[in-house]
Amino acid sequence: HRARAEADYRPSALLETLGGLLQNGLTLVAMLVVLARYGVWLPVALLASTLPALAVVLRYAARQYQFRMRATPVERRTWYYDWLLTAGEAAPEIRLFALGDYFKAAYLGLRKQVREERLELARGQGLAELASGAAALVVAASAFLWMIARTLRGSLSLGDLALFYQAFQQGLRLARTLLENVGQLYRNSLFLGTFFEFLELKPTVVSPAKPAAVPVRLSEGIRFTGVTFRYPDTRRVALRDFSLSIPAGRLIAIIGPNGAGKSTLVKLLCRFYDPEAGSITIDGVDLRRFSVEELRQRISVFFQQPVHYNTTVRENIALGNLASAPTDAAVEAAAKAAGADAFIRDLPEGYGNLLGHLFEKGTELSVGEWQRVALARSILRESPMILLDEPTSAMDPWAEADWLNRFHSFAQGRTTIIITHRFTTARLADQIHVMEQGQIVESGSHHELIGRGGHYAARWAAMNIV
Ligand code: ATP
């Protein structure tokens, strides 16, 4: 948040300040030389008179920085409320539950809290500057009185006094500007520090120096062995000593309650994270031995909450495999396999139709239609491994049946994992695994599991009673 907010203007501000500092510094030196003619202590006094102000500038630059550090979480929260109050996604609920005033009050409350602290800081700074200004005034007045006394004694001419007055005034003004430059320089460099801190963040998931090749066609399959995983900065174990073998070219389904850890399997297979213990292998080779980019190229993934790209339908699908520069025919074939071709053709501009309502002439799709466009995007990438997380959750039963038929032939020969809450989708699989609290608790075909009378059979019975 800080890096994003500061990075676009701090570097140029730093450069401008450096320029100003140089320019004002040189002029000040010239003024000090002029003053030194009337007494060596005069330039020293002038510089000394700025020392309290320098201390104030540095102290408050640091305090402002600390204040920004403290206020960042509050600022982020106000951004969030701002988003809630203005984003299209939140608008229906905000209206229906009449939450506008509630979030507005929360937003204003936080802004007030930040403003009060900022005002307090400004008040303190104002007082400190007043005190340092008074100290400078005493020094300046003493120098003037001394010079006037010398003029009255006749050791200086009126012309000298006028020159001194001009040079001293100019010197004070320059010293003040220089101080402001120093303050800005210090403030900007402090804030730039946060930007460099951000740039120094290193990815925890990295490719090895000499990566193994990711198989283009799997011969053994995917295997999770004793995998334990916790999301970063959390204590709850998402997968505990998890083991699962997915034979090459087979389609398996994973079913289980919310929070069981199903989507986590997909994230680990894509190497968004590495497990804490245990290993995940493809054809016997640990994922960590592959290049991250190549591994991801070999996986088609459909995420539980796919992105609604506000681009044309064609682009929405082509984004799944830009590297292969897909032809229109390939895009349309993927749309057909995903069961999206029919409604796309009904759009005013077919595959060239803009989607979403962010831009002019865009058409908003239903959740199920978006889901099918996203499926087409995943399918376009012809990879040996397919991971689908709730691919049919928003489809009507007819669309689901239609899609399952098409998908079954599409998935032939590929190693596929489908995560689903739908028994109708799970039944398609060669093997169904029931997952609970980060572990597999039952495995088998639909009929085997029904016959076993365990978790799966109990849920199946409950569903059919309903
Ligand atoms: P659902 O059926 O609701 O999609 P799931 O079985 O796919 O659930 P996961 O998404 O794998 O469940 O989540 C397993 C656990 O990991 C949950 O307890 C969740 O709180 C936690 N979790 C998931 N994603 C994150 C994340 N990004 N950061 C921290 N914890 C997470």
C-alpha cells in the first residue's frame, strides 16, 4: 500500500529537492562570504540560528514517517470502505441491507481518527517551528544591533549596513529554504525506503538452477506423499499428512465439506506454495525440481472464482494460452467443449462481443455463463494435467449434463482432478476421494462408495431424501 501510494511521486520529488538544495546551497555560500567581510562570527551566527529549525525539521520528518507507518492499516481500511461504497460487486447488498450509511459512518470515523492524529502532529510541529523561529530572531536581532552600533561608531558606512542587511536577510531566507529542502530530502528518502523494502521481497517459491523437464504426457501420474501444509502466517493445518495417488490419464473427483482442503491441493499443485512436509511428485519427480513457469504451462486450471476479464469473448478465452497464439477455430472449439458456444453466438457481436460492464458496449453475463467462458479458457490450454475446482457449481442441471458429456471425451488421456460438491459431476470420475479436515477418508467408484455405507453413502442418501 505504501509502496504503491508513494512510488509514483517520491523519486521525482527527491530529484527536484536535490536540485533545489544544490542551487540554494551555492547562493547561501556566496551570501556567507559577503557576510564574513564584516566579521567571521556573522556567517557562523547565521548558520547557528538555523540549528534549532534543522532539529525541528528532522524530528518532524521522522515523526511524520512513523505516523504514516502507524496509520497504514487504518488507511487501507478506509480504502476498503471506499471500495465497498463504490464497487459494482458490492452495490446490490449495500442497497438491500441498507449498509450505505453504516459503512459511510465507519469510513468517516476512521478518517477522523487519522485527521486528529495528523492535526496533533501539525500543531506540535507549528509550536516547535515557532520556538526555533524565535531563537533565530534573537540571533538575527543581535547581529543587526551589533552592526548598527558599529555604524553609529563610524567604523562602517551606511552603504555597508545596507549591504549587510540585504545579505543577512537573503542568507536567512536561503537557510530557511535549504532547511525545507533538507526536510523534504529526508522525508522522501525515508518513504523511498519502504519502496525498496517492497522491492526486496523475495518470492518463496523459486525455480531450481537446473530444472527437470515437465512431462508433456504423464506416464505414472501425480502423487501426494505425507503432505502437511499451513498457509503462511496461519496456525491451522490445511493438509495433514496427506497422501493421494492420481494415476496418469485418469479422472478423479474430490468431494468433501467446506474447508476440507480441496482447493489447497490445486494451489499446491500449481506451486503457489510449497508444503511444510512431504512431497508432491509428477511421474516421480518432485514439483520443486521443475521450473515454476514450465510446470504452470503444463496445467490447465479452472479456479473456483474465475476472473471476469472485461475484454471480448475471444480474448477472454484466448488468455488461457496466449503463448500458442490461438486461432479463432481453436477458441471456438474450446468454447464448444465448455458448452459456451451457443450463448456466445447469441451475443450481438458473437465472439467479438465485449464482456462485463466496465466499458462501453460491454455485455454482462450470468454467473453460469461466465463460468463456461472461464472453462473454455482453461480448456484452450492443451496440457497433460487438468485441475478443475467446482467447474459446474453455477451450471443448471441441463448445462451440467451437457458439459459432462463433452468434457469426458475432452479429458481422455489426460490426468484430471475435479473438485466438486455435486454428486452428478463426481460420478463421472474413475475414482472418487472423500476429503475431510485435510485428509482422504474414503476412496472408490460411486457404486463402491455407496455400497460401503460410509461418509459418501450417508451424504448421497441425505441428498436423495431431500
Ligand atoms: P470449499 O469447499 O469451501 O471450497 P475447500 O475444501 O476447497 O473448501 P480450502 O479452500 O482448501 O477448502 O481451505 C482449507 C483451509 O485453508 C480453510 O480452513 C481455509 O480457512 C484455509 N485457507 C484457504 N485459503 C487460505 C489462504 N489464502 N490463506 C489462509 N488460509 C487459507
